[in-house]
Amino acid sequence: MKNFLWVLAATLFFTGCKQEREKQETAIVPASYTIEQMMDNENVGGGSFAPDNSKLLISSNRSGIYNMYTVPASGGALTPVTASDSASVFAISYFPEDSRKLFRMDDNGNEIYHIYLMDEAGSYQDLTPWEGARSLFYRWSEDKKSFFFASNQRDKRYNDLYKMDVESLTPELIFQNEEGYTLQAITKNEAYIALGKSINTNDSDLFLFEISSGKLTKINENLSANSAEDFTPDDSALLYTTDDGGEFAYLMSYDIATGARDKVAEKQWDISGSYFTDKGTYQVTYTNEDAKNAIEVIEVATGKPVELPAIEGMDVNNVGFSSDETLMRFYAGGSNSPSNLYVFNLETGQVTQISDVLNPEIAAGDLVKADVIRYASFDGLEIPAIYYRPHQASESEPVPALVWVHGGPGGQSRQGFNPLIQYLVNHGYAVLAVNNRGSSGYGKTFYKMDDLNHGDKDLKDCIAGKDWLATQPGIDGSKIGIIGGSYGGYMTMAALTFAPEEFDVGVNIFGVTNWIRTLRSIPAWWESSRIALYKELGDPYSADSVRLEAISPLFHTERVTKPLMVLQGAQDPRVLQVESDEIVAGVRQNGVPVEYVLFEDEGHGFLKKENQIKGYSQILEFLNVHLKEDPGVPIRDDAMEDGKLQSQ
């Protein structure tokens, strides 16, 4: 009997293996899409309901740059409200009692945001016109006659809290920030403000500030990561997240009158946010569940969960409510689908799709749904990652691959739609988006593992990801590159510099190359977190500078031997253009192929479709030549100017 079971099991095993091999050998060959087609997927964001619930105010990049639009809440065509062709425009909100609108705009990615008012006739004005100062909208006041916003116009280092009367349009200073606090929440009765204070990038203190008396009360009892989420509808208590005594952030309540602290909710992942709707009917809680949002909406009066609409093959990832709380707008999408906007009538249960953002020229089945995987790093630590395997990959036709590294350093690759990744996968490149040690979302122990160790063990995690890729069916282990933006760009350069034989090519998208300079030149408005950054990365004005120089690729460019591509925005306030200029010049001295794309009108991230099309198509061309060794379309040899590619 045992022999029979063994034979049966073996038969099933080998049959399964045969079927898997046949599946791999008969891989689907998807249609090949141009970058113009892929970037013609529309990106829609926001969603403020008009006072009468008839329309939504949203942002969309359908014009090639983000502008503000209105769309009927019952479905229909988008109507443009702004027509910017340079700076991106992002909708903030309808006014609570009329059709005036607030929106945000900076200057081509310099992150100096101003808040603008558009009147009912379509004229607009800058409500925060202070030179060199950035302003951020917080929320409307309880009586809807004013709104709160933060600005660093008084002191470029710190955000003060202001209240703007909507009739006089005169700002009133509510809280003068002299100690580098972060402004996190304010009670409806305007009696208290919740303030955060960074200690390091892992831990922060939380305070309750009484406006009338100036009394400051510390909320957390131990060293931990704490963040205010919202005050209860009756202003009696503060909800906040903390990881005190645990690996993941859970939700706590602090009673203002008694000082009592009570646990409200705890998950097996980080609770990343929680708030009450305007009238207090619902409580919305977000959990970062294995790199995607899990959303819970609770009816406060009954404690019962609201069943969110099910959209086939997609996850609900963001919700918002009308002021009367009868309608909920939500977004649903996935790794293989850009997010669409929907309206859910909470009274009738009707769901209306508002947007259809996938380019009709693209067959949804040609896009690749990612798998969440885990692999062992050099020291046995389990590393989470998101794996995109091209449809056309097979054992007989193995494909090249890329290790994708997120920004941060404490960021996280998420299970959302990424047009560049899908473009590369569509053209036959597997992508493994690693969440190396130091990434957020996997517990505080994992999060702090790269402190004062950047470019070492986190880089080894990426190399282990490359090694995992090389063992996968349908992957050509001899053709694996590395790509990333911001901190991921640094990791790309670190890989090519400090492990020059591990990866075959590197694509550095506005990555740090000189930590000493970057840490000394961080924007003034980061002052509240500057010391925390120094504790994680190193103080560039101390003996840490020796280590920072040692891990900065710029000082070791002679080690780079593999082809390199660099992309940069000239207006980037975080990673200055000189970082990319100098690394390109240094590596070129080695006689290594180097391509450089510079956009004069972009900052830390490329928002304009025209620039995305230029930059991303050139990434593919570079990879085709230097990784796939199948150029297809020849690399252009243009001058280094706006969106042009400078070749060796």
C-alpha cells in the first residue's frame, strides 16, 4: 500500500512538473506596446465632492501634465478646470458651501507648494504668495468658514499652523513652531493640536498642545514610533498609532480629560492610518498588509463593518466621503491595473464607475499580475519582494531580469500599478522589486536593520535577490541588471561600485552619489527630521563623514565597469543635479558606456508624460543594447539637454 501511494504521489508530481514545463514552453506572447501607449494610461487622483454631491473635483494627467477636472458623480465626461502646460496642478477641495475650489501647485517639481483659490468664474489667486515658502492644506474648520494650513513662511525650517478665513482670505497664525514639531491633528473645537517630534527615523514622541494655555503634554510613555491619526468626533480623545512594545503599529486612544490610554485596534501588520468622517458616522482604518492597503470602514454607532464593493481582480486602496456621508468615492486597482475611481451610494448600494483609465489600445490580459515572494538573504534573513514574470518567459526562451530598488531609504515597493515596470515586463524583462532590510511595513526590527549600514547588508539583500532570480524558470541568469530611483538610485550606484561583478547594467534614477553633500544640502523644510536622518545615515559634520565618504559611489567611480544610465530632474531639491552630473563624468573616465538623461523641468520624480515617454523609452533602448544585447531601436546620440540622451 505504501509503495502504491509512493508511485501515485510520484506520478502526480512528475505529471505536474510536465504540465508546468509545457506551460513554460508554451508561454503566452503578449502584444508589444510602445511607451506612448503605456503612458497613455490615465492617472486620476483625489476626489472632493461638490456641496450638492453632483460632481467630484479630481486631478488627472490626461493632458500630459496634471490638471484639475470635474466629473459628474453619476458618471460622465471629465471637464477641465485648469489648463497648465508647465507646472502640475493638484486638486485639494471644493469649498464646503459653494463651487469655489482649492488647488496646489509648485514650480516644475521644486516642491515649493502654494495654495490657490479658484472662484466660481474660473479666475484664481495665490493664497500663499510668500517667496520661497511652501504651504500645505490640512483641513476645513468645523464651521466651514475657514481652513487650516501649514507654512514655513516665517522660518524656512519649520511649519507654523495658520487658519485662513474664506471671506477675508486673511491668514491667522494659530501655532508658532519654534522646536521643529510636525503638525499632525487639530480638534474640531480648535482647543488642542497633536504634535510630533522626531527622535530618529524609527522613533518619535507625540504631544498634546493646548492652544489657550500653551500646555504641552507628552502622550507616549516609552521610546517608540508614534503618530497622531485623528481626534474622536466629540474631541474627547486622540487616536494615535504606536509600536510601543511590539513590532507593528497598532491603534491607541488617549483620553484628554483623564490621561487614560487604551488599545483600540491591532493587526498583524502596521495600522498606517485611521480617521473619522466629517460627521463622525464612519471610522476608516488603513493597514499596510504585505505592501498593499487593506481598508476597514466601521459604522461608529453600531460598531459594524461596512462591506466595501468588490471589483473583480482589483483591490480597494483608497476611500473618501461626501460631506453628508451618503456617498463614498473609492479607488480600486492592482499591480496589473491602474486604479479607477468609483462612487458608492451607501444608502442604495449602487456602485458607479467614474473613470476608465486603461488605454483601450492595451489588452488587460497582456499586463502582468505580480506575485509577492520571499527569499533568503546572505545571512538567512527573509526578504519580501514583488515579482513580475513576463508572459513570454519560458525555459526555452529565458528572459533577462532587473532587480528594482525602492526609494527611501525607509520606503517600500508596493503592490500597485507601475507603468515603467509594466512597460519593461511587456518587452521581456522580469522585474523583482525587493524590499530589502530597512524597508517599512515589515516590523520595526526589520526597519532599523540598515541604520548606519547603508550600502552594505541592504545591498547584499539586493544581490541575494539577483541570485534568486537566476534560479527561476524562464530567467536568463547571465543577464540581470539593477534599477532604482532616489535611494534606489543610490543602491544602483552602490551595486555597480562596491559589487561591480554582480550586475550586468545599472539604471540610476536621480540617486544619491555623495552622501556628505546630500545630507548637508537637505531642503530647509526638512529641519524637523534632519537630526533623525543624521542618526540613521550619519552626521556629515562629524567623524561619520569618513564612513559616508566610504559608502558614496562618487569617490570610487574607478571601480565601475558595467554600463550605466542616469536620469535626473534639474529642479530636484532633494538629490541635486550635481549628484548625477559628477557620477556620469567620473564613470565615463573608465571608458564605460554611460547614458545621461536630464530634464530641465522636473524635480524628484517625473510628472510630465512627454518626459516620462522620453526617459522610459530610452531606458528600454539602453537595456536592449547593454543587457538583452538586442538593440531593436538604436540608441540615440543626442546632446545633454531637456529630455535628451547624452551618449558616451
